[in-house]
Amino acid sequence: MKIAICDDETHMRTLLSRKISARSPKIIITEFSDGSELVRSDETFDIIFLDIDMPQLDGMETAAKLRQKGTSSLMIFLTSHEEFVRDAFKVRAFRFLSKPVDDGELAEALDEAEKELTSQDRLMIEQRGRIYEVRPSDLLYLEAYGDGTYIYDNSGNVYDSKKQLKQWEQELSGKGFFRIHKSYIVSLAKVVKIEGAEVTLSDVQKPLTVSRRNLSAFREAYLDHVRKNARVI
């Protein structure tokens, strides 16, 4: 498991790194002293611990830039300011830990993160004779066309699948996706805004249309997803 710790306080990085390393010698930890340094890094991480209150580029801005890059890491925010909680929905926060970090709360957050990472199975997408393995957490949305489906991920890839959208709807059942329209299935984790009968997804320029018959159920599914996945501890 690869973990990043981004905090401008050296003693906090050192303390957190020591506590996490004690869990397993297999955990690889990389420390960053500011958000810009983390954003510039080409490394990929399973979990990122982000201090919200940092000079220059704060934790929220750092998270937003990472999501724009296509980062799907689980983000755990370190904060003493609970007023930031609502803003963190936009960057798909996994957890919050209050400073100073309690050992029990840190252990619980890491346990839940490991469960989440373990549950992230792979989808097999066949395209022109090749098989691609894609994590559901990396998908933005799926779009029906004729007898096939276009699948968009957060790295800018578009897969052309011969499976129909209704087949993908069955395969993605229980994995955090919702069919908002006869032509679209979206990842609830990538929702940034629901306004009227349109939904905006991260990394997608144009909003997608939500059918009138699905709008109420979609809003409820999204709120339920937020309640389950953006917990404050």
C-alpha cells in the first residue's frame, strides 16, 4: 500500500508516518511539505492524508487539483476546522481526522480505507479484441450508443464496449453507480452538482441530463452515497 502525507508541519508528518508505519512494514509512505509539491508528483497513492490549513495551496485546493489530474486516491483530511466539511464533498473526501490525531480514530480510518481498497474489484472491458482492466472508482460515466456503450474514465480514456448499457447497469449494481437517463449511467462519487434536471461530474465539461422520472431517485441515491462515504470522525 502506498500512502502520501501532505502537511506543512514537520512534526505532524513524522508523527503520522511513525504511527502508520507501525501497522505494517509493507506500507510505503511518502511525505510532502506542501500541496504544490504533491500535485507536481507523478506518483500514484492508495491513500492521501491532506492537511487542510496549509500556506499557499491549502488542502482543499490541493485535492481539487489532484482530482482534475484524475487522481482516484482515498483522501483523508486533517483539520481543526469543521466548517470545511461541506466543501470536501466536491473533492470526494473519504474521511476527516481532527488534530491532534487520535490513535483509535486513525486506526479506524485506515481499517475502513483498506476495506474500501480491497473491495475495489476490476471491470473487464473488451475493445477491439483487447481486454482492459478498469477500477470502478476510476470511471466517470457510461453513455449508450446504438447497440454499444462508451465508457469514460478520469484519465481521459474512452472505451468502446459492445455491451449494451443495460448490461453494464447490471454489472455495476451495488458499486456506486446510477442510471440517470436511458443513455447515461454516472458514478455517484464523481457528482459535483445537481441543478434542475442536469448533473455535473468532475472532469466532465458539459452537464448530463437526468430524466424527469429518475430525478427524485437519483437525488436520494446521491445523498445516501454522501452520507455513507463522507463521514466526519
